[in-house]
Amino acid sequence: MKSTDKILEKYLNQQVIVDTNTNFVFIGTLVEMTPDYVLLQNADAHDITQGSSSKERYLIESKKYVVKINRKEVLIRGDKVVSISLLEDLIV
């Protein structure tokens, strides 16, 4: 197993936040990740330009209350991903 595989292993099958270089932030269960894409299931695809909350406020409320699942699956292009973090690691 490569060291990068070991690092990513703790994220698989966990609820994660995928921050992108677009207007979207994603929360969902990480199923698969390659250099080309990230696959989430039971995901919330949220356009940060919609609504009055900041991205950070939206993420905090999602962690504290409930993730608003609006996609069974979502495939995110790898070149759009800025960061991936565990939802449980979000400090509220």
C-alpha cells in the first residue's frame, strides 16, 4: 500500500467536506477517489452563492443539525477539488 493510500484510507466511507474552486461545497460519504474524480454518496451539493449563510456557517450548521442530502451520488472532477476533510473534524 502506498503512503498516499494510507492517508486516504481514513476518509473512505466517512462523511467528508469537499471544498472546490467553484461555487459549490459538497458534504457526503466518500466512496472513491482518483486523480480524475471524487465520488460521494448521500451527498449535499450546496451552491454557496445561494442563501444568506457564509460557507463556514453552512458547514457548521450542517454538522450541528443535519446534512441536507440532495444527491444519491455526486461525481466531482478531481481538478476542481481544493481540499477534503472529515466532517467530524470541523470545529464548531
